[in-house]
Amino acid sequence: MTKKTIPSKPGRDKPKTQSPTIHSSISSSQSQKKPLTPSPSRDIKSGESQPARTVPEIPSITRRPVPMQPVPGQISGVAGAAGAMGAAQAQAAEHESRMAFLNSRWNSVAGRASLASLYSGMDAMANQLNRLMTGVSDLRARGYRYGRTWEDQIASLQGEWARQREEATRILEDERRNLDTATYDIQNLLNRAAREPGLVTAADSRVGDFERNLSAAEQRVNGVYASTSRSAAELSLELTEAETVVEALESASFQLFPEESGLHVCEAEWFARGTDALEGMLFLTDSRLLFEQRQEVVTKKVLFFKTEKKMEQELLWYAPIGGIEVVGMEDKKELLKARKELLILRLEGGDAPQEVTLNLVNARNEDWARLIKRAKEGQFDFERVEAAPPVAAADAEAPVSQTPDAQTAPAPAPAAEAPLPTKCPSCGAALPTIYKGMREIRCAYCDTLVRLG
């Protein structure tokens, strides 16, 4: 058997590559090893040198000191003690705050437990009724003729009050005894709650119940004479208004007719044409409507200062009550000024202008329109006090007949009123229209003044 030898192809055999030479040196001054850097190699085929590969530098490792680990049991013990102490202090502060508020609330309530204000209220009620009777007597002495039922109303209230006061006193004593017992119990509970925080809620509830019971007791006592108190207050307002009318008439510059009586009065401004508003008083009587100027007028100025003033007081106009017609009412509101209650009237039969515009001060124009209407219709006549005619001296000294006929004889009928005149007694001319409230009229032809009634 013959062996064949296969020749090798050129270029198949690769030359062995030599490993790079590692150069290293030790530095005696730094005593550190330098990193190994491979030397450049050459490519056998091309004969070119290859760049050397760089070995990355290994960073040095620095050891840090390891902190000491605390003992777990030691930390939990300290924190628990601090937390318990803080919670106890917070609870103590909260308890002290609640007790301070509760004691303050109780002190204000316990001061009313004696019901002393109710005793004072009953004394004030009795004094008010006495003042009402005295006030009516004073008004009658000064000539006020209205409020015909005032005396009877006050006498009735005094009779009711005598019975009501006895009942109110009995209820008051019972309520005070009950409240005194509750006061003692609540005070003891508050003293215990100051030492035992668990009782604060119960003490707070008891104080609330006491407040409600106290208010109910006050209402029960006041309710006995509540109607009498309201009626007395209403009468007091009526008497105050009547006293204002009497005082205004006593200081007026004019006189009323003999049978004329004042009804109402208020401050007012009259907007006369061509002048500023004139301040004064508006009077309503059972016969007329009158406006009197009452105004301070500056008579002398020095620069911008008012140095001299004088009071102007004069009756500017009046009109009979039957010749008044309410034309309009207006509520006027101006910026930065008080509200105006305007009342526009048409007047006939007197010396007043045919139409006037008034601004009522501290009064409502609707109320005055109703008052004028009531006066025109004579509704105030039912409230007038008719004084008994004076007894003549001869009649007082004459012996009283004891005969049956004299005792049973009917009283003489009142004389019929004389008819109003329609013609002037001097010239015979027809007189102007006569309105209700007129006491005299002047003839338009001969200027004769004719008395009426």
C-alpha cells in the first residue's frame, strides 16, 4: 500500500505570536506597584505595531470606623418613660382646664339660685302700678282730657296684681328650696371632680340640668303676672306720650280754645316755598292741626364761628281738622342723611297754605295719616273724659227735697246744639265753608269775625 503525501499549501502555517514583554519597576520612594502595561506588538503579516492595551487602575479601599450599635432594651425604656410622663402632664393640664371652665360656669349660675331678681321684679311691678295711678292724676290736673278708661284699667290691674303676687310668692318659695338643695349637691360633686377626673363629665351634666331647671323656675314665676306686666307697659307708653303732649302745649306760644284738647305732637320740618326747611313742632288736637316754629337762628358770626343765636318760636299756620286732606306720603332716603318721612297735606278753612310738605322727625307718616283720619271722624271723642259740671254755690246750699217725685224725676235732657250760621250777621253775605273744628269764621265781604258754637 503506497502512502500519498499531500503537500501543504503555502500560507497555511501561521507563525507563533510572541507574548508582549511586561516592564515593571518598583519605586523606592513611593513603595507602590505600578500597573502592568503590555508592550506594543507587531502584526506578522503587515509588520505594523499594535497599540498596547491599558489595564484599569484598581482604586484603593479605605476602611471607615464602624459605629457602635445601641442596646434595644435601653432605648425603649427611656422613650417609654418620657412618653408616659408627657401623657400624664397633658391629662393633668386638660383636667385643670375643664375644671376651671366648669367652676366659672357654675359660679355664674349659682348666683341666680337665690332668685333675688324675681323678688326685685315683683317689687318693681307694684311700684310701676302706683306710678301709673300717680301719673294719670297729674295729667288730669294739667288738663289732659283723653284716656277715659285709664283709671279703671289701673284699678283692675292693681286688683289682679294682689292675687297674682300671692301666687307668685308661693311658687317662688317652693322653687328656691328645690334649687338650694340642688346647689349643695352640685357643689359637693364639683369638689370631688377636682380630685377625680372621671367625675368631670357627670358634674358638667349636673350643671347643665341645673341651668335648665333655673330658667324653668323663673318662667313659672314670671308667667303668673305676665299679662299684668304687658298691660302696665302699654299704659306706661300711653301716659308718656300724653305727658309729652302736655309739656309741649305748656311751652307753646299759642293758646288752645276753651274746649280744645291736645292729642299728639312730634318734631317736624316744614318745607316752605322760597326758604330753607323750618324746624318746629306739629300739633294735632281734637279741633286743629298746627305748626309752630321752634328753631335756633344764628344772628351773628365772626369768621366761621357762630357767636350769637336766638330761639325763634312762633305759630306759623293752623287748619281745622275737617279741612285737612292727606295728599301723599313718601319715604325718602338720601346718601349720608337721615331717612325722611314726608307727609303732603292739603289744608282749607284756616290761615295755612293750601298745600304743605312736612318731614316728620322720629315719627312715621303712615301713623300720622291714621291719626288725622281718626280725628276727622271723631273717633277720639269716645276716649274723652267728660268732667262733671261745676256745682253752683246756691245749688250746693239748697236743701235736697225728700219727696218721692223729686227722687224719681228724670234728669233734664241736654240742650240741643245751636245750628251753625250760614250767613254773616253783619252784611248777610254767605259765609265760607265751615269745617269741623272751626271755632270762628271771618266773612269774606265785610271782614266780620263770627263765633261758632
